[in-house]
Amino acid sequence: MRERGVLRGGRKGVEKESLRYCRPARWPDRHPAALGAPLTNEHITTDFSEALIELVTPPFRESWELLQYLCDIHQFVYRHLEDEMLWSTSMPCVFYGDDGIPLAQFGASNVGA
């Protein structure tokens, strides 16, 4: 019974990855400037690929606050994607090989080089 209470009152955060893609099936080349720099935006960044967006919430005590923040950040991203969409997972259903995957570009600063 004590194990159930371990997580009660704790803070929860989420990292949600999605692939950005365009139609017809192609990967976008760059992280959208309207979303901020992927190296310095702590809530919207990229992973190993320019096409792999990562949404990061701060920690919350209440689950509803976490879900609301995640919903809000999704809506912000969709408003700035233009002709792109988000694949619901980080793995596409069809994969055509490594050559077409755009590697993440974090800039030319000392930190990002």
C-alpha cells in the first residue's frame, strides 16, 4: 500500500516527440524560425533530425495542468507550421532510407557547433 502513495504529490513533466512532414511525403529541411531556436527554446526543440520536433513541458503537480500545457504548446506549434503536419509518433509508417533524413542543425555558436 505504501508504494501507491510514492508518486502522489510528485511533479510530472512530459517530452513528446513527433515527426514534422509535408505532403507529398517529404521531410522538412529546417526547424521553423517561428518556433524559436531549437538550441535555446526549452519547450520546443529538435532531436537528431530537423524533422523530429520535441515538445517539453515544465513539471506540474496536477495532471490536468500538465495536459493543458501540452495542449497549448501543440496548438502554438500547429499555428506556426504552415504546410507541415505532425506525425503522431516519432517513427514513420514508411521509411525510405537514411539519405533523406535531415540532420539537426543547432547553429554555429560554440555551444551549437
